[in-house]
Amino acid sequence: MIKRILFWLENSRLFTVPMSIFSWMVIFTYSLYHGGNVFNGILALIGICFGQLATNLFDDYVDYKELLKKGTLNKQTESKCRYITNGQATLNQVLLVVCTYCLIASLIGFYLFMQTGFPVIIFAVLGGIFVLTYAKWSSWGLGEFAVGVVFGPILFCGVYWVMTQTLNEEVFLLSIIVVMFTIGLLYTNAMLDFDGDMASDKNTLCIQFGTKEKAVAGFGIIYGIGYAILIYNVVSGYFPQTYILPLVTIPLVMDLIKSITMYNKNKNSVPEKKFWHFPFENWDEIKKQGIGNFRFRMYQARNIQMYFCVLICISIILGANF
């Protein structure tokens, strides 16, 4: 039973869950300094994580069905759908697990609604719609927009509401800044799946650039927006000067762009792991499985988002105390 649970968590891309946890950590920290309810905040995190796992798995479900329908199923999809192609799971089992994830998230949402009122329903319904229709948004080239809405304003405003029963403009601004780094993780995944998405006629933001080489510019746009909004609000005096601290992550973004450029030239390339790439969990096993080239870049993008969120949390704490 435990092995089966771990199997589904792995194929639901559990390693991406920190992007939810660390985004939540920012608004949780901010809410604490505004008298937020700790228990409600933690429950919200659990619901968010199950919603993300549902999104990841349902994306595989829709992609696999489309590839089967078009007859374009091939090795280009192995990085995402290997557990289906090798017979370890059926499409019906995938859908059942997605429904289980959604049920857990819904039960948590119902409890928070009973505790904090009607706005929870609005946030939950909007989040659920984007979760279940993410694959469609992605096929329209708006996958990044969908993620931005869910992991930005919906997540931040939802958590802040269940913890304080209030909303403010600063919460919205923080959500836009932080979510650009979440979108960076999604964009990295899309870059690595560029060929597979082309084969399935998936219209991601990367695909709209035309070529992988041109799509690298998207990293500068996405991360640049996050940094620009942060700098503007610090310079204008709206945010405390301590919020400048996360800018130390800029070299890590440059390192990611270099790594992606290397991947575009040679898919089998695996950069040398440096101390600033930490954490790289199960790295030796991942290399044995032959997916180190894919996972290395995903870890890089995920860790940038994690570092940025931690530094924002430190900035919030310092700004509140000085």
C-alpha cells in the first residue's frame, strides 16, 4: 500500500510541490504579522498541495489521450507518461487518483468555508476550475496565465482570507511577484517538453516563440517582470527596503538560462552540480534512470523559486521588526 501511494506521488511530480509550499510560506508569514489563524493557514496548504498534484496528473491524462488519438505517441512523451506507456498504470486509474486528490482538497475547502465564510467558496471554485481545465488552457497557449492566476492571486488572497478574513493591495502585489517564479518553473518544464508538445500540437508559450532557441528569451521576460515589480515597489517606498534581499537570486536565473541553452544544443547534457544547486534529492538514482538531463533543469527552476520565497519571508520579518 505504501509503495503504491509513493508510486502515485512520484508520478504526480511530488518534487514540484515545494513550489506550492514555498509560495504559501510567503503569504503565511505575511498573514502571521497581521494576526492570522495558524491552523487555517496550514489546512489551506494541504488543500493547495492536493490541488497541485491533481493538476499535474490530470495534465498527463489529457496529454496521453490526445497523443493516442492523433497517433503521435512516442519516446518524446516518456519523461511525463512513462508510467502509463510501460503499463504500470491505466488511464482509468490515473483519473481515479485525480478525483481522489480533488475530493481531499474539496473537503478541506468546505471546512474552511464553514469557519471563515463565503469568500472561500469563490476562491475554491475558481481554483478548481483552473485545476481541471489547465490542460485546455495550456493547449490554447495560456497555461502560464492559468498557473499565474491559481498560484498568484487565488492562492495568496485565499490563504490570507482564511487566516485573517481580510484582503489588501499588498497581498495582491506580493502574489504577482512571487508567482512569476512559479511560472518560471512551469516554463522550464515546457522548454524541456518542447519536442513532445510540438508532436501533440500543444500551444504552450514556448511553442509560440517558434523555436527552442528563441524561447529562451521567455526566461528573461518572466523573471524580469517579477524583479521589476519588486524593485519598483521598493524604490517607490511601498515595500520596506528589506524586500531588496531576494535580488541575490538573479545569478541563479542566469545559471538556469545557461543550463537550458546547453540542453537545447544537446538533450543528453547534464551540467556539473555545484553547491548552489542544492537540494537535488535522489540525484544518484535519477541519473541511473537516465532522466538527469530533464530533472537537473527542473530542480534548478524549482530551487530558484524556493530560494526567492525564503528570502521574501526573511524580508517580511525584517521589514516588520525594523
